[in-house]
Amino acid sequence: MPKEKIFDIRPPLAKKRKEKKKEKLFWGKSFLFGKKAPGNKKRELTKEKKKSVFFKGYWLLLPVGLFVALFLFLHFSSRAKIEIWSITRPFSFEKEVEAMTAIEESNFSSGMIRGKIVTEEESLSRTFSASGSAINELKAQGKVRVVNNYSLDQILVAKTRFLSGEGKLFYLKERMVVPAGKSVEALVEAAEAGPEYNIKATTFSLPGLLGSPRYTAIYGESANAMSGGFRGTVAQVVSRDLENGEKNVENELSLILKKKLEEKFGSEFSLPGDAVDYKVGEKSFSAEEGDKVDNFSVFLKMSATGFAFGKSDLETLAFHLAEKEISEEEIIKADSLKVEPSVKKIEWDGKELYLKLKVSAIAVRSVDPKELVKALAGKSLKESEILLSSYSAIEKAKIKIFPFWVKRIPQDPRRIELELFDNSL
């Protein structure tokens, strides 16, 4: 084997030691598995080493920092909700006011509001049943052709008797003349009432001609049965039927007329029921008391004149009057005002309507929300309670602060919510 030269192996060893020294100088030992990092991944492993050191030494600082940040955020963004119940009192009063057609605008200070008069007319007919009863007897009637086969004319007076073959007697209704050799139609009526006289078509003799040659030459014959004979109980019109029928038609007409008046006035005006004057113009009945009929009709023609007043005007006037009943420290609760008008007197000629008003409402001690929020801003809970209790208008109050550990009202008014109530709820 040839003998090695020293300079043949020293340069590689020197180069290797130089690279090792350089590696230790810049990077030291790798933190990855306790080994040296390969030359082409030195920078990557160094980043991993740094992350590992951070998470091993400082991971506990992150949740603490987040908690502190959240605490400070909630503390300095705290909000307060304050609920206030004001002192209230119900009150009521009565007042007389006047509605006039002569004014175009209401005068609330004088207690006068606009009025309006309208007249409408309507007619109506209704049919009603008779409630009475009576024994009714009717005689049968019919037509008979009187034949004169005698040589002379025959005069027959009213009530001339006609006797049927069954022995039923009928009377001629009117005087008549039957020419010789001819026949004339006549109307006859049964001698008595009853259905037994509703006989079939038959031949009639004239008992008054008995004993003369005319008896057989002059006779009567019917082509149809007699009818109308009746005996029994039937309906009958009594006085209360006529009175009730008239009253019912009048009431129905009144409702129709009032509706027509309200439509003509429009929604702007209010028409009390007792501010309408009804008058009956025409009246007729199809039957009279004692008539034996099942039904009868009633006809009425009526007019109605109404006196109405402005709805909003009355409410405004009532509110104006109610304000005079409360102190300067009070206000009227919204939607608590109630007005009950009633007609005291109407002067149709003077076109004036006098109303009596019953007014009721709830008075609430007023609280200035802006002033109260300004006074409470930045106060502690104890200071806020003392401040709220000093207000004579406040019945009770509740303070809610978020988050719960904050014991002071926020300084910023925008983070203070104030809600007002009254003890009438």
C-alpha cells in the first residue's frame, strides 16, 4: 500500500472542523430531538425552536390578558336601566257645553263647539199577522142562468127565492128582468151560512111562481158549484195588532233614518240617539179593527232631523277642560281621557244643542327624563337611591346595572336607559 501523505488528509479534516465550528457558532445544537439540524433546514428549525420556547414559557399569559381585557371592556362599557313609577290620581268632573250651527270653528275657551243639522225622509210598509180570533159564518154564492120559456117577460125582485133540487134555498142578490124566450145570468146567495150550501151544479125552481103556469116555464140552472159557505173560527184584527204594527214600522224606520243621517253627517260628526227629532207624515192600514183576515199591512212615511257635533272638537274641549282640573306638576295620562256626552236640551229654532259632559281621566305627576338622567349620571347606587327618593313625583324606582359588579351609574347619558311607568297600570 502506498504511503499516505499528510497533506492529502489534512485539508478535508480542516474543512470538516471548520464547518462544525461554524455550525456551533451560529446555531448551536438543534432543539429538535437533541441533534444537529441539517445544513439546508437551519433557518426553519430555528423558527420552530423559537415557537417552542414561547409556548413553553409564556402560554399562561394569554388567558390572563384576555380576562383582564374583557373585564375592562365590560367595566367601561357598563349600562344602566332605571325604571320609574310616577304618582298618579284619577279624577272626574261634569260640565255643560254648547254646540251651535252658527259658528264655523269651535271656541274651546268659551265651551262652544261646531254643530250641524240634517233632515232625511223615508217610507216603509210591513205585513203583520192578526192575533185575534172570531167565529165566522159565510154564505155560499154562485151564478145561476135564469131561463124564461114563458110568453111574457118575467120581473124578478131582489130576494127572489131559488130552491135547489137538494132543497137548499138561495136568494137573488139584485132585481132583474128576464125577457120572454130568453135567459139571463144572475147572482144568488144561500139563505144560511155554512159549508153545506156549497152544492154542485144543479137546477133551481122558483117557489114564488108555484100555482101558476110560469112555475114550470121559468127556472134556473147553474153551470158551476156554489162556493164560499163557511162556519168556524178565523183570525181577526184587534186594536193591539194595529198599535204594535205601527210601532214596529216606526222603530224600523227610525233606525233606517238614523243610519242615513249618520252617513250624511260623515265620520267627522257624532249624532247622539236623543238628538234626533222623528215625525210621522203619512200612515195607513190595510185592515181595521174587527176585520176577519189573517194578515194586514202598515204603511208609514217619516222624517228625521238630527243635530250632530264634531267628534274631535268634543274630545279637544274635554281635554282643555280636564287640564284645568290638574296642577302644574301633573299631566294627563295618554289614552286615559273618557268623555260621556248626553243631551240636556235642544233648541231646534235657535239651532243650539246643550250637552252635559261626564269627563274622567288619570293625572300623572310629571318627571323630566333628561333632567333625571343628567342628575343620575356618575352617581353610586346609594347616591342614586337617595336622589330618587327625594323626588316628590316618584312613587318607586328600580335600578339595574350591567355588568353586576359595577356599583355606579355610567357617566355617559347615552348608556343610561330610563323607562317611565305609573301606578295605575
